[in-house]
Amino acid sequence: MVLPRRRLGRTNLEVTVLGMGGAGIGRGEVTDAEAIAAVHRAIELGINYLDTSPLYGESERRVGLALKGGKREQIYLATKTGTHPKWLGDYSAEGTRRSVENSLELLGTSYLDLCLVHDPGSMETVIAEGAAFDELQKMRSEGLIRYIGLGVRQHEFHQLAIELGVVDVILTYLDYTLIQQTAISLMKLAEENDVGIINGSPIAMGLLSGVKPNPNTATDHIRRSEHQKARQLWKLASDQGLNLLDLAIQFSVRQPLIGTILTGSKNATEVEQNYRAATAEVPESVWQGLSDLIHSLPV
């Protein structure tokens, strides 16, 4: 099945509804060969959007290796600035340029389709005169990047960037899933301003991957109550002979405000699993039942 494509906001990027997140292939236990095979398999399956970051370990270097031999022009390539481990939290003009130039070298490319400011602690350091957004606009005029974005969880940060008219794309994560849909108002604001929307972690950092969730664990990003919701959803899917991963990925894909979703994969097998989940047939009746359950879950 061919993945549908959508225009990513006011950019001219026609992206597949399923993109590839690069965090998984940057991990220490993953080999270069596994990472390269994962990227190549994504391209073979028609996935045309790849997101990485200096924060993701070996990801940028491995993506660069995978894109040699003419594959660079088969995808839209995005990376981030502000979270390089050596220059963590540097959103100055100098730091932004240094980070982007370092990424370009590792990725083996002369330009980025999208560069996102990544996880700033405050927007003042990003929007100040001569800071990250100003420098990215200069780099865009130089042809080093095509579009500018912001990737952060705080909705108010996205709102400010959208209202300033600086960003072409936003990346929100963990807030539009089967267990959490608080990003919907942000998505509507983005659509009103023709800003593209990327939805990160639609499977809630693996909580909705299809494995029975453990309700007694919590992280900085996922509350215990969300684990309990995930357990109810897993039971619903299991009782109906469905795969929760299919439901989780397609729940985001079915949202027309979203341009593309990002799922991380460590190897080609996981790329294929996410692709199958995005394209599996799910009866329409299931979505009605799922909608009823979602609205009955405690906030």
C-alpha cells in the first residue's frame, strides 16, 4: 500500500503521513549496518521524511552513511539545533550556526529541508535579536536550510513562535495519542496560520506499541495514570483481536491536521512493523468504539 502524502503547512514539502524518527538508530547497541539498513528500508517502503538530531547519539552520522550514493534526494531531511551534547542549550547565533554546520557535515549534505530549534528552556533565548531564529533565517537565505521549525513539548512556546510568524513547521510530541489529545487546540492554531504539524511519539514512547503496559511505572514524560489508560486500551484491542500499535499509529494518521507522524525504529524490522501498522485495515466500527472508550477515560 502506498503511503498517502500531505502538504506540510506552507512549505512545498509533500510528506508521507508516516515519517522516520532517527532517535532509535542513534543508540549505542545499534550497529552502523543496522542503522543503514533501517534507513534504506524506510526509503524502499516509500517513507520520504526523516527526522534526526545531534541529541540522538550516532544518529546523524549514521543517517549520513545511509544517504550516500544518491539516496539523499529521495527524502526530506530534518535535524535540530540547541541540544548538541557539546553545546547543550546554546541558542545563540554562533551556537546555532556551529550546530547546523556540524550536522551538515555529519549528514553529508549541503542543505537541510528543515531545521528545528529543539527543546529550549525558554523562548527568550530563541527569539532574541541575533539569536537562533534570526540566524536560521540568515542560513535560509544562504541556501543551507529551506524551512524553519520548533520542536518542543510546551504548547505556549509553539503558540508564540506561530504568532511571531517565524516558523514554517512545529513538532509536538506525546500530546496527540490515544491516551492524550491536549495538542488539538495547538494544531488548530497552526492550521489557521498554515504552519505544518509533525506529531512525535504517537505510540507514547512505546507505551502503545502493542506490548501489555505496566501500570506501576512512570517516567518524566509519562504519568502513572497514562499507563493505566494504556492498559485499558491494550485490553480493548486484545479482546477484539486487534494490534494496539496499529490503532495508535492510525489514530494520529487519521487526524487531518497532522502532516506526518514520527516513529523511531532501531532496525529494518521495526521500520516494517510501523509501516504495516500505518497501512493495516481497521474496521470503521472499531474507531467508534475506541472513540467512546477514549472519552470515558479519566483525565
